[in-house]
Amino acid sequence: MVAIIPQPLQVDSPAGGDALRLEGAVVVAGPSAAEQHVAAYAAELLSRAAGTQVTVAGSRPDGAPTVELRLAEDAGPVGSTSPERHTLEVSGEGAVLTAAQPVGLFDAVQTLRQLVTEGERGAEVSAVVVHDAPRYAWRGLSFDVARNFFPLEQLELVIDVLASYKLNVLHLHLTDDQGWRIETPSRPELAKLSSDTSTSGKAGGHLSLADFRRLQDYAADRFVTVVPEIDLPGHTNAATAVYGELRADGQRTAKYEGIEVGFSQLTYDLPATEPFLRDVLADIAAITDGDYVHVGGDEALTLGDEEYAKFIALLEEIVLGTGKKVIAWQEAAQADTRPETLVQYWDTRTDVAPFLAAAERGSRFIMSPGNHAYLDMKYTAEYPLGQDWAGLIELRTAYDWDPAEIIPGLPADQVEGIEAAIWTETLSTQEELFGMLLPRLSATAEVAWTAPERKDWEDYRRRVVSEAATWRREGLPFHETPQVDWS
């Protein structure tokens, strides 16, 4: 049986088919820059997985095992219109990866990598035919680098793991009460003066403009989009610690390294507030390649409803004026968000009426329910890291949910996709981070990609054991949950 995560839409393993040997294999692709890029990536990825050199060739050489990349509109499952639709066919003669667009080729490469096993004749891939396409277009991870900062190299490693499970969005929570983690040219003091703090007591840090450029390029090479979040109008102590004019009393606040939330705010009617918002959001929009800027909007608990609604309207107007689109956490739906604003749902303890009203206005939703998708929640009550306000999230809890059923009454076609979330109040090292992400992030990927009728917990338990071998080879920490027989 094949072991692919996320589970594909259609898999056929021909009886008696010869396996493809990877020793001496070459990757052949079309002439476009995008096809050649995927070919180079495939050669590198397969070389690591197979433990033997796989190279790129300009044409199919005689006698060598070949991995061929092709673009074709008829690739993938019948009837699929997804730009990621693709087909993978493996036999003893070679592997043919066909996709409608280069991103589909990239997805097919990730599937092929997972099929590499060690046979009697060395690294090989068993004969198989896979037709696949994702359930949701938006499949991501929200990563908090404000409470504890994670440097560029670790962010790139996170992107590699996202790409390996066909996740395609990295949403960076860049600002909060504890730190401002992005260089903003119009207000350079923010990163200079408000990035040295953390909840762990360790050194802080921030991304320079050059860092953010490199990060987006690295992500784009793996078909991942970076979505920056500037959390407003609450979660703003890092800003008011620099600019007292953003406070009604005109006094700068003290820097903050705790984990409580909901105590900070901007004040709408102050002369400094709107220029600050316009400057900062224009800065972020100008350096962002993707279509979206996330404006936060959560847990502004000290603001009245009227002032909060004015803030949301202003934030939408500013971001749209930069040419970008808006994402906001679910609280914004109470403020009559615009139909084009994406609403990110996280707190399952609240009344769903505002979300249904937003849906009636045309809003679409990203599902990040805290009780399934918040991967900073503890695995068990005794687990040394994480929090438990949304409950305990063992691997099966991260796996067993359907985004279309999270908000009762929400039309299924208004779910844009899902994001897992990792908040870092208790996490400050790479080992801690990946111990919380893995294996649960792979479960989230299957929720995002795979049709519900194709999901199977018992089968996933078998497949995730195969992936653990990759994590060990790549030096990635993971939690060996007792829900899986890792032996």
C-alpha cells in the first residue's frame, strides 16, 4: 500500500507492475523557467530521499531511469478545474508527472518523494497511478513570531515542511504586545526599539526588509505565499511602547513580556492614530508580493463596539487603497466587514450569528478552530509545552474534523480553506516548535487537501509512520504520540 500524506483523490497500484529504480535517474522537463525550476527542485528532493544522485537533463537519455515533467490541461482527476490538478504515473520505465500548471508539477514531486522506498535493488518507487487535486485552495499555517522571534533560517525550514505536505500559505503574526518583528521604513523605531523582548526572556529580533525579501523568494520557489499580519487595533503594546502619542494620556507604555491578552489598544480619535495606520500598512503592503495583508482585529477587549467598528472600516479602506486585499480575525465580522474581506475563524466558544451575517454579505472564511487547529495546544494535560484554553489536541483531534461543518449554517462553498496556527508564548526553540508542529501539521494538511470520504484515521496512522522516517533523516523533532505505533 502506498503511503502518501495528504491522501490523494485517486490511487491505483497496478498488480505486478515493475518498480522504478532511482539510481542514475534523471529529471526531464519542458523549456520554461518554471518547469526547469521544478525539475531542479525535484532532483534535489529525490536525491535526498533516495540517497543517490538524481540529476536534471535537457532531454530523455537512452537507458537511464527518467522522471519526466509535463504540462497538460487534461491532467488530474476528471472534472477538476484546480490549477494544482496533476497526475503521477510510475512504472519500471520511468515516472511521468503531468499537471495543468507548474504548481501542480511541484505537488506531484512531493507525492513522488513520499513514494521512495528502499528495495532489494536500492532506492525505488513502486508502480502506481495517482490523480489528484486539492479540496481547498487555501491551505496554511499561521505562525506567531511576535511572542518569541524565530530567525530567517528557521522560517525557511518551516516553509520546507509546509511545502512537503502541499500547504501553500505562511501567515506571519509579526506584531503583538511583546514585539514588533518587521522593519517598517516610515517608522523605523518600531523594530529598532520594540523587538528586543520575548515571553521566554531570550533575545528578540526582527526581519529586515532584506530578510523579508529573501523569505518571500524562498517561499515562492516552493509555491508558498507569505501573508504578513499587523495586529490592530488591539495587541498593540509594542507600538505604544515607542509612540506615546498613540495613547490617550500621551505616555509610552512599558515593554511587555507576559502572555496575557486584551489589555492594549489604539485610540481612534487621536490625531496620531490614522497617520500611523496609513504609514505602517502602506509599508507592509509595499513589501508584500501576495494579494493579502492581515490586519488582526482580535481580542481588542478594551474598545467599545462603535470605536472598534470604526477601526475595522478604516483598516479595510487603507489596505484596499494599497491594492491589497484584507484578512481579519473573526471578531471583525461583528463590525460589518466588507464582502471581499476574508474572515479567519478561531474561537469556537462564541455566537455564530455574526459569521452567518458576514456570509450573507458575501464574506468567505478561513477555518482555524482553536480546538482542532491550534497546534500550540498541549497534546496531553502533562505535556510540558503549550497551553490548554482551547482543550487538548492529540493527533486524532487534529485529524478528525471537517472545515465545512465547523460553523453551523455556513454554506460549505464559502469556506476558502484552512490554517493551522502555532502561537509561541511557551515556544522559543526550533526543537520546541517542531515538536508541537509534527506530526499534527501533517494531519492538518490532510484535512485541507483531502475529500472527507477519502480520509481514514487508521490508514493515516500507518502512513504517518512512513513520514517519521523522513523527519528523522532531516533532523526534524516530532512528538511520538502513543496514538501511533511508531515501531
